[in-house]
Amino acid sequence: MDNATTPSIRAVGLGRDFAEHTAVDRLDLEVNPGEVYGLLGPNGSGKSTTVRMLTTMLRPSRGTARVAGADITRDPGAVRRRTGVVLQGTALDPLMSARELLLLQGRLQSLTARRARARCAELLTTFDARDFADTPVGRLSGGQRRRVDLAVALVQRPDVLFLDEPTTGLDPASRRGLWDEIRALSADHGVTVLLTTQYLEEADQLCDRVGILRAGRLVASAAPHVLKEQVGERVLTLRFGDALAAGRARELLAARGERLHTVEAAPHSVGIRLARPGADGETLLALASAGLHAASLTVDEPSLEDVFLRLALSPEGSLAA
Ligand SMILES: Nc1ncnc2c1ncn2[C@@H]1O[C@H](COP(=O)(O)OP(=O)(O)OP(=O)(O)O)[C@@H](O)[C@H]1O
Ligand SMILES: [Mg+2]
């Protein structure tokens, strides 16, 4: 069986074509036990196709993958027993209530009646679903139904959990509830989570590492802060008391070889692109020794959105560019 050094998900050259179209090219991916991994990418980049292959819902056209220690094509039954999944647009029996679905799922997964009831109560609370626990899910709103989907996937804590856009359509409180549940699963129970999302802020806060898919290829895979440092331009903006001081600062900085950033419609301000950590301190000292003291300063860090725009959408699409 698995140990801490065996990845929970390991895909090698995994790919899928639909007729002439390559949805996923040749994906190499490793996700470690207890890790929360976020798969990002524009619409149609292959996120759901990847999740469907890894959860044995869709046969790959090439390559292999092991999930929770089992091969997805040779032993799909074992993969299914050890994983939980919420796909994009899952359909629940519309006549059953959340409570009935949760209890049924608990019994299907061999919990005792007592444990199933306890887990059901816990999940109804986590997803703030107690008020509609006994309403047939066919009569719930989209977001409420989504919360029930998620609760059902979590009844038996799986080894590996796949969530395809789990927070789409959730209100802010339910979204936070899901984040807390994902963090607890990973930190307290060692569950490995692979999720897809269109919310970069969410990926940044929640994921240990993120991968960016672009037209079926993984163009980056690293911790959010590493990707941000690679696209990496922090911008230091200094505001001076008058345009004259700002002009002198610009001249001095240009002479030092600093790369200036245009601050639009702000003659009192100077923007500097900071390539290295610590560069802001040196720059401020150089200005101060020339008698130029900024009235205020701000530093804008690159965001995961900057990384995404660069890697997933820009024409060159590479960190080397
Ligand atoms: N069953 C299918 N038959 C034909 N083409 C498909 C099928 N499923 C997906 N595709 C195509 O494969 C590509 C990848 O689709 P996929 O659903 O994996 O994208 P995605 O990244 O999940 O997008 P989204 O952000 O919109 O959910 C798309 O071009 C899509 O049209
Ligand atoms: Mg999708």
C-alpha cells in the first residue's frame, strides 16, 4: 500500500482525444498525500477531462495514472472505492432530500446507522444545509444543490478527493465553509484533494500547489508564491510632495539603472519595478541620501491572476518570456 513518499496521484503522459480534437495532450502530474492541488485553466483547456480520466469516468487515449495506489485503467474499482468525486453538473435524485441522500451514502459506504446519522448531522452543519435538509433536492436552488453534492462526496472521508469547480455558484458563507472543510480534510485527515476552479483568489488561499492548463498542456505546476515570484514584478510606488521632487527622483533612479514603471496621470508619483527582494530598501536609501523623501509608498505584489493571464492566456504563454 501507499506510504508517505508515494504520490496519491501520479499521471504519466495521460491524454485524451475527442475525434480530431486533443482535449488533454500528455499530462505528467504528481500530487502528494495530504496535498491540496488546484488545476486552473481557461474554459475548454482540459480540466474536467483530466478529472474524469483520473476518476475512471472516461478512458484515456494514451498514458497511465495511479490514484490512491491503483491503476485507473487496470483497477478502476479500487480507484473508485478510495476516492470521492464531485463532477461539474452532478445529478442527484431530485425526489430525495439531503438527509436521505447523506444517510443512504453512509450506509452504501458501510457506516453503522449511528455513525451515518452523526456524519449527516455534521455535514448538514458544515454546509449550512439544516434548513433545507428535508426538502427534495429537485426543489432546491442551484447553490443549495451544490452544497448537497459536496456533502454527499464527503460522507466517507476518501483517500483522494476530486472536486470539479466545487465553489461555482456558492454564496460566500458556503464557499468559506467548503474551504474550511477542505483544509480540515487535508490537515487533520491527510486527504489528498485535487480541485479545479476559475477563482484564482481561491486557488491562492487554498492550494499548496497549482497547475495551469492551456489547450490540454500543463504549462506550470508549483506553489502559488513560487509562480508569483517567477512572473514576479513587485511594483514600488512612491508619492512625493510635488512634481519637481518626483522628477528628480526619476532622474536619479534612471541613472541607477532602475526600471521605472509608468504611473498614469500621477506627476507626483514614481513607480519602480522591483526585480529582487530587498531592492526597495536600497532604492529608498539612495533617494534619501539625495534628500528625496517620499510622502508615502505602496508595494503591489504580483497576484495569481497576473500569473494566469501570462501563462494561460497571453500569446507567448511561458515564464521564460
Ligand atoms: N464528450 C466530449 N465530446 C467531445 N469533445 C469534448 C467532450 N468533452 C470535452 N470535450 C472537449 O474537450 C476540451 C476540453 O474540455 P473540458 O471539459 O475538459 O474543459 P474544461 O477545462 O473543464 O473547461 P470549463 O472551464 O469550461 O469547465 C474542449 O474543447 C471540449 O469541447
Ligand atoms: Mg470543466
